[in-house]
Amino acid sequence: MGRFKSATPFLVFAAIAVAAQWLMRLTGTEYYLVQLTMALYYAIVVMGLCLVMGYAGQVSLGHGAFFALGGYTTAVLTTRDLSEWQEAAWAQALRQLHLLTAREDLYGQAILTATPWAAFGVAMLLTFVVAHLIGYPALRLKGHYLAMATLGFGLIVYRIVLGTTFTGAADGITGVPPWEIFPGLIVSGRRPVRVQNYYLACGLVLALLVVLRNLVRSRVGRAFQAIHDRETAANAMGINTKEYKLKAFVTSALLAALAGVFFTHYTGGIAPSEAGALKSVRYLALAAVSGMSNLWGAAVISTAINFCSLRGWFGSFDHAVFGALLIVIISLAPEGPLKPLGLWLRRCCGWRAPTVPAAKPVDSLHGPA
């Protein structure tokens, strides 16, 4: 029974995902799946922020940069033409290892580029190294030095992608090829695979929710929570707070880069705005609105809000509406709106937590009364 209850949220999430797709099909609005899929990838970044902020208690303002780092790495490697070196020994060796591939660009010309799998590996490795370089010194200081360091990192990345030729400068990079994860499953925004990619994004979010839930319930997760509540006390109890904070930060950065890679292959390109400081602030605000340490809230609330923004339902008042929602939710439901909604559903369905019988009073001389 306990396992069924723990699996219930995942089953409900899957059921809602399927119901949403079929509802759009029946109403002729299946084109909504494009923005909904993009919103799901953005939600992965917020889930990573919940880990580093809600559990480890560290503030990061650079997750937009990590998202862009993953996206731009895969975009550059899969669009950069290496045909002039195709006769070199190293290029032929990489082709034999299926790390380089010949394909046609948008204009039908034959080019030699890195395969999406190779680009994905390089993107994750680069993010791993950069996250250590940023987090290692900053996490050894107290206060909000990590926020300042990550904000500075985000500004650097934004200026680089905005002013560098090989990243497309202000135009960004287009023509990123689809990513064939395995035969029959392709990451692409093309219409024939639109539904497939929607379920792929849902499956990825669901899988990460399972992994992160198990992580926060493990010994590592308990160490994160101890650091969040009382870092000095956790250090005194023998927890290596510096190491665990770095682990949380790097894991969160890798999730942002992962989302950036999938997003870039899905949309076929990436723009400098993805690395902007405003994006990072938005991710942080979404994590706060979701309940900070509420992974389900991060997945659901951020997906819903980003979907409305991507659809343009708020128009030019997008930031104003987002700010109003932030104020209302933080004021009325500081732990996120999903928790009071869950309590309300339990009351409506008559579900109650098992009551523990009160202990009998004990008389100091004659034992239990």
C-alpha cells in the first residue's frame, strides 16, 4: 500500500500528460504541444534549482548561463563544418568512432560535423568542469557569494555568445540537426514527430523526478537538508558541507545543461537571450513560486507559467502578470500552491493521515496510571 501511495503522483502526472495530448487532438489545438514541450524543458532547470536552493540552501543566479552552455555547445559542434579536415587522420578516426558524421546543411551542401551524441557528451563534460570552477571557490565562502559569482558567470557567458562570431552573435545559431537518440526516437520540432517529442519531454521530466526524489531521500539528501537548516551544526556533526554543497551545485548545473541540449535540438537553434540574466532571475523566481524544495511544484507550476508565456497569452504584460503571480503565491502559499491543493483534495476524498494513540500518563512513583 505504501509503494502505491508513493507512486500515485507519478501515475497522476502520466495520466494528465496523456489526457492533455488527447484533449488537444480532439479540439484541434495540437500545435500547443510545441510550447508545452519547450516549457517542460525549462521546468528541468527549475527542478535543478530546487535541489541547490531548496535543499542545499545555496542561491544561484547563473542557471540561464548553464542552460545556454549546454545548448550552444551542442549547436556549435553539430553545425560547425569540418570538411576541410576530413582527410586528416584524427577526423577519419572520429568518423570511425561515429563521433563525426557527414550530412547536408540547410542549403543542401554536404558538411562534416560532430554527431549529436558526441556534442551532448562534450556539453555535459564542459558544464561539469565549468560548474566546478565556479562552485569550488564560491561555495567555500559564506553569505551570498555564490549568487554573486554565478551572476558574474552568467553575464560573461551572455556577452561571449552575443559578441562572438562562431556563436552567431546576436542572431544565435540555427540549423541544428535533429538528434536521433536511438532508431525511431528523434528529438526534433518537426510536425510528424511533435507528439513523440511531447511524450519524450514528459518522460524525461518524470524520470528526473524519480531520480531527484530518491536522491533527496537518501543519505546525500539528508546531508543537503542538514546544510540548509544549520550549516554550522552539520559541519560539527561531521558532514563535509563544502563537498555536499558543491555536489548539489554541479548536479543542478548539469540538469540545466541537459535541458539546454534537448531544447536546442528540439527548436533547431538557440539565441543569446537564453543566457541573459533575466532568464536566470526568472528560473529563481519560478523555484520560489513552486515552493523552493517542492520538486513536483517545480515541474507543474513552472511548466504551466512558461507555457502561458510562450503562447503569448499575457502579451506585453507578461512580466507584470508573472510578478503578480509571484507576489500572490508567496504571500498565500509560501510552500507552493500544490501543498494546500493536496490537503484540500485529501479532505474532499476523506483521506486522513493515521492517528497515533496518545501515550498514557506516567506516575513517577507508581508507574503508568
